[in-house]
Amino acid sequence: MTAPAPDGRAQLAQAVDRCCATEGSSPMTREDAVLVARLLKAVADPVRLQILGIVRCSPGQEICACDLPVPLGVSQPTVSHHLKVLVEAGLLSRDRRGQWAWFTLVPDRLALARRALEV
């Protein structure tokens, strides 16, 4: 019987650790580079960076999706698309409250993105 595969978060954390290895260690593998690139791609959009900033500055670091179109200057469908990308990347979590969706930051995943960018 084989051991269960690590979940996506653990696998990404390991990839970031390997990509941020110290001098003299081996370079990251293509698989690790793909995992880290997916995370960075999720934040490599001006609207998504704005969303993360808005959520971070909001009371309780959470915001309703309905409050984003006006400050972002984009339509609700566009906001929904960007929120979906951020949730799938694990940078935001979604909580349904009645007809509304509320979004909060996922600090561990943001820390991984930050570590991946450290030189």
C-alpha cells in the first residue's frame, strides 16, 4: 500500500522551500517550478492585487463580493472571475452567508507567495 499523496498546500509549501534553498543546494525541479509559478500567476494581475489589498485593509480582513465592483471599477462578473482565481490558488477563502459570498485572506498561503519572491 502506498502512502497518501500530500495535499496541494503541503506540496506547494515543499516546492517553495526547495525553490528558496540556500547557496550550494540543488536548483528546484520543473515540478516545483510549476507549482510555485501557479501561485505567483494568481497574484500577477493588477485587479487581483487590488482585491488582496482591499481585503487586507478591510475590518476583520474580510469583504463581501458585492462591495468590490465599485472600488475596483470593474463589473461583478469580472470580480467573480478574479475571486475564483484567488480562491483556487488558496489565497482567499470563501464563506457563503445567505445570498452573499464573503472572502477572507489565507495568511499561510500569502506567506508562501512572499517566501517564493525572496531573493
